[in-house]
Amino acid sequence: MTAIEVRGLTRRYSGGFEAVRGVSFDVERGEMFALLGTNGAGKTSTVEVVEGLSRPAAGTVSVLGHDPFRERALVRPRVGVMLQEGGFPPDLTVTEATKMWAGTLTSPRPVDEALSLVDLTHRASVRVKQLSGGERRRLDLALALLGRPEVLFLDEPTTGLDPESRRNTWELIRALLREGVTVLLTTHYLEEAQALADRLAIMHRGRIVAQGTVSEVVDAYPARISFVPPAGVPLPVVVTEEASGRVTVRTNDLQQTLHELLSWAHVNSVELSGLDARSASLEEAFLAIAEEAA
Amino acid sequence: MRAVAVGQAELKLFWRNRTALFNSLLLPALLVPALMAADGDGVPLIVGLTGFVLLMAVYYNLVTTFVARREELVLKRLRVGELTDPEILLGASLPSVAVALVQMVLFTVIVGVITGVAVPSRPWFLLVGVAGGVVVFVLLAAASSAFTRTVEMAQVTSLPVLVACVLGSGVMIPLSVMPDGVASVLRLLPLTPVLDLMRAGWADGPVLRPLIVLAVWIGLGTYAVRRWFRWDPRR
């Protein structure tokens, strides 16, 4: 079943700037879909329309079968939103801000439960203005989870978090996914998408330039073999890069190229020191896409 | 009612905000001598104080509240929740309105007892005037906030409404001393019909015209809010 369906979404700002140009994607129930892209690629502009904060200039959006802008009252009780920058009155305490939010919801979790999910229990009586950036992000996540959402929107949820909090947040998101929650994530951290997302789309200048599972996106980009070449012997493969004594070979068929290289080394009894072979990472694919599109 | 949750949070913030406390609680009380100098009788004093409470505790206080919550991204956050847009505005307005109503009742009772004002003969006009005044100034505050970049700028952007109403609505200077033409124009200000209706609670006076002017302001205010109110910071 499809939880989110986006078709030909275009968003234009009042100045005429087209931030999103004909974006289409589907998010299935219970999966995590990640939107990646450079700054200004249009991720947040896209997500805000899917959340129902504004109307698309063209195209259609459906969340749980409803138009999130026109049928806001039907959609909101079933979704949780974590904006890129959360807004809390600075003079409220963590508990007060959470209670306020709970009071606006149809069937909220207990406030203590929400705060303990994000490890903020010990900060419950602290004013929001005294929280660190990472703690504020976690409070924002707690509010997004407060209404037990079926669909969760996370706009850069781990920005400003220390590595431990980031891991904890990932574990929490994984647990939610196991419970069947659908997640639409935007992130700058490619390893975050690689670790959590079932499928992803890479945006560049308002368009989706690659879409699929992590391996589908990555497989389109060449794998890489690098080593320190033995002196004085011609290599059996085409070297694509050479830097500080190491050579790098890029190939679309890692297994075949590696086999040729290793057989050659065996037959000629040469050592390929520091040998390293790997498929393209999401980061490499991402950088290549950004470069191609530029 | 879901908006009450926002109202309760706003009330906490109100008690923690010294400027807001001063502007809404102390300022109207400090004006008593000035108002008494204009007209020391009980009814004009009650009417004038109510006008100031509407301007300071409701209008000015809410301009700063709406701007502060918008710039803190609180309004944007509330908009991704379950509340409707009118519920968000209502919730944010509740404490200011509640504080204003308490002040009006206190002033009326205190001034009334001290000066021996009679019980209003037509109390419903009084109530309609106050209720309409609250609605108009909440709407005008929301509309003014759209043209206000920062909380500090609210001191400037709220001036046109404040000055026009203080000088032109018969609070400090009775409209009866103005030339007829000027007085008829001043009767179109948003505060004038509120005060006229309040006076009509105690004494016979025209009510149809103030009712119409008040209704027109509510219409204009609603239109302005729908057209211009900003939920996102101005960047």
C-alpha cells in the first residue's frame, strides 16, 4: 500500500523562483524513503508541500489517500512532523512545551513516555532556551512522535546531534519502522540514508536525478580498486587515477576486473600492496550525480 | 477545546514576560489620573479605561505575541499539528483577552463603587461593545503583526492604530468638542463604536451606527488576516 504519492510536484515561491520542478515519488507503507540533495536542491521545499504546509504550484500530493493541504483535518491526526527548525517558546520548560503539544492532539502518548523515547527525561524541567542544539532536535522529535503517527516526516533529524545521540536516534527510528511507521526523511548525512532508508531519491536543483534502493542508485556508478603498483611492470588494467604512489582503477564489473588483476599478480608473482576494492559508496554516487548535473 | 492548550502555555509565557506584564497590567492603571483630568465622572472613566485595556492588553500585547511566536517558528510548528489556523490564533490570543476582561471587570467595579455609577440600564449594548471590541483588536493585532519584522518594531508598527484611537476615539478628547465633520470621520475608527456602545449601556444614545461600524471593522480585520497574516518568519 502506498502511504505517500507525489506526482509532478512543482513549487514556486512568490518571487517566481521555482524550487521544485516536477518531482514524483511514492513511499510505501512501513518503509523509509530518504530525500537527499545538496543545499538548495529543494528537499525541504518538497517536504513542506507533502506535509500540507503549502499548496503545490502544479502536480498532486496524496498522504494516506488525502490531499494534505485541502484535507488537513483528515491527514494531521495520523502524521507527525519534525521541521528542519523546530519552534518552541524559549521560556517554556521541556515538559510545558510537550504538554502544550499533547493538548492539541487527538490521542497523545503520555508526556513522560515521549520524553523518555528521546532521552530527555533528565531535562524535563529545563527551559527550552537553555537546551543545546541537539537537545532541541530531540525535543522536536519527541513532539513529532507524541501523536503516535502512522507517517513521520523527518527534516534533517540528526543535525547538531553528537555521535551517541545520533546512534540512539537511529535506533529509535529503526524501532518505529519495525512497528510499521512510514518515514519520509531528508538528510545531509549520506551514511544516515544508507543505514536507514529502504529507498531514496537524490535531488538536484529542484529535480530528482536518481531514485531507487541504495544498491540500485549505487550500482550505476563504477566500483573502485586501488593499490600501490609494483615497480617496473606494466599493469593489465586501465588506471584512472594516480595519487601519492597509489593507483585507482574504476570498473563497472568489480568481480571480473578484480579477478583479472589478481590472476595477473599471481602469475607474475607481484605484490599489490595496500589492495582495496569496493563498490561505489552512496557518497561517491552522490558526488558524481551532483557533478554530472552541475 | 484544543486551543486552550496553547492558551495555557501562552498564559505561562505572559507571567514570565515583564514587558508584557507592565504594558497590560500597570499602564492602564497609571493612566487613571490623565483620564480623570479629561472627565472625572464614573461612566467616562470606565469607558476610557476599557478603551485603554483594549488597546494595550489586547492590541499591543498581541501584536508582540504574534510576532514573537512567528519569529520563534512556534506558529510554523503549530501549523504542522492538528489545530486549524483559527484555533492557533485563538489559542495565542486567549490569555491576553482573559487578562483584559478581568481588568475591565475590576476597573468597572472599583470605579463604579467609588464614584457611585448606576447599574447600566441596557447592559447588552455594553457587552456587545466589549465583545466586538475584543474581536476587532485581536484581528487588527494579527493584521499588524504581518507588517512587523521584529518584536521591537512592534512599538512603531502599532503606533498608527494606538495614536489614532487614543486621540480620535474620544478617550482623551470628547468627540463633542470636535467640529461635526471631523467627529463623523473619527466615529469610523475601530475603537469609537466600542466606546459609543458602552456609553449606550448607561444612557440613551445611537446604537445602529456604532454596530454597523464595528461589524465593518470585524469584516475588514478578518479579510486582512486571511490576506496578509504570516505564519513564517520574514527572511
